[in-house]
Amino acid sequence: GSYVGEIALLDHRPRTATVVAKTPVSIEVIGQREFAGLLAEVPELSQQLLATVSRRLADLDEQQQQQQS
């Protein structure tokens, strides 16, 4: 149920995420066109992505503040 690389699809940038699986996983790789179609078909996914991106940004901001202290 997790996802990575969504920022690249939202912002049209190269992916910067790296993932190492500790257990067997199934993955699906989609391109920007398929991603846009999926967001149009499943509006709830947009809301979930927005919440995840917001959390990740808040976590990064907190980490930077801690490093500066």
C-alpha cells in the first residue's frame, strides 16, 4: 500500500527516491500519462497524495530545524 516517486510524477522531475525492500514485494511502475489518468479516475488518491506530500515536507522541515539547533 505504499508508494514512492510520486513527487517526480507530480512535478515532472527526475525521481530521487531510492527503495530497498526487506521482504518480497510487488511493484507497479507507471508513467506520467497513466498517473494523470489514475488521479482523474480516483479523486481520493489526489487527497491521499497531498496528505502524504505534506507530511513528508513537514518531516523534512523538522529535520532541518533539528540540524540547525
